[in-house]
Amino acid sequence: MEAGITLTVKYQDNKVADKAYVVGSGDTLDLGAAKAATYADGADTFFVEGLYTDNTYATAFTATSITENTIVYAKWVKAGTYTMVSGGDKKGFDYNAEKGCWVSNNAGVNSSSATLTITAVDGPVLVTFSYACGGEGSYAHYVNNSGSGSQWWDYLIVKKGTTEIVKYKQGKDATEATLKVEGPITVKLNAGETLEFTYQKDSSTAGKYDYAHVVDLTINGQEITKLA
């Protein structure tokens, strides 16, 4: 990495201290940490709406690399409210305090689906999560429609609206002891948009670990352990 090239992030109204990152000339920028900043003002939470080239916040910063010292400006947006429903008329997910995550509750129920749905009421809402799934079939993993595998019997699927962003199972031989956690993924929901987690089961037998987990679920920067 080439020393001396600094990317500085300045936050609107100085609500968060500037962050400086030393990067290599031409290296791909990782702005995830800069964009993950939040602050609270009473009962309201604010998160980063976007990064801009100056403090008029008119032109988005879209560069994927830099070759000289660069300052970008982070603009805040007030987090919206949301609802979170487990199951509805289906099976759902329960928060398991011992495991420290949300766990599907349709184990052993053939031809069933367990769902957990987050809906932005007045948006925007920022959702971050990791995930794990035993499932049935051989290992298969798709994220944003890219991946590998073909045996889709019991598996976890995550959709933003109708768009699939995760389709995954570790496979029939996975056990709780060997379960792997994937992620994290961050999804922004605008008003009316939904994020739905589904553990889908077929009509036959199950794998050794017949559950999906939603791990480290945070909404607007807050860890979520209860339905809303």
C-alpha cells in the first residue's frame, strides 16, 4: 500500500468526528465503515444518506479509487420508522437469547415456510444482518443473483421487495457446531419497501440442522431482539 494518500470523510454539522483513511493510489476504496456512522438526537436516529464531493451535497462521490488526497462529505438523513412481523399466517422466526440471533421455527414441518418481514413505514430504514442456514441439499450460495449450486430443497432466501439478494444453505450435513455465519449485508429500505427473510422447506426429509438464523440484526443502528 502506498503511504501518504488520505481519504477524509467530513460529517454534516460535525455530528461525528472526521474519519481519515490511508489508501493506496488506485486501490479500490472500501467506504463501508464511513457510511455506517450514525448519531442520535433525542429519540431520533440519523444515518449517512450518501457521500458527496463538497458540502453543498449536490454531487455524489462515486469514485472507486483515488490518486491524491481527497475529502468527501457525508450527509445525514433521519431514520424512518418500521414494522417487523414474524410469520403472519405462516411460521416465523423467534429471537433466541441463548443463541443470540433470530431462528426459524418451522423445523420438521414439510412444505412450510417461516418468514420475518421488515417494512419501512415512512423510510428510510437501514437494515444490517448476517445469516446462517443448515438446510437440505449440497452447499449452494447466491448473493445478488451471483453464486453456485443447484439443489434447492430447504434453504434461506432474502428478498428486498421482489428482488432476491440472498439464497443460501450450507447443506444437509451441516450441524449447529459446524454452522457458518455469512455477511454482513446492509440494505436501505425507503418508505413502503420490505425486506423478507424466508426459510423454505420442501415436502420431503430435512437436513441435520433444519434451521435458518438471522444474526446480528440491526435497524437504524440498533440491535433488534424484539418484534416491532
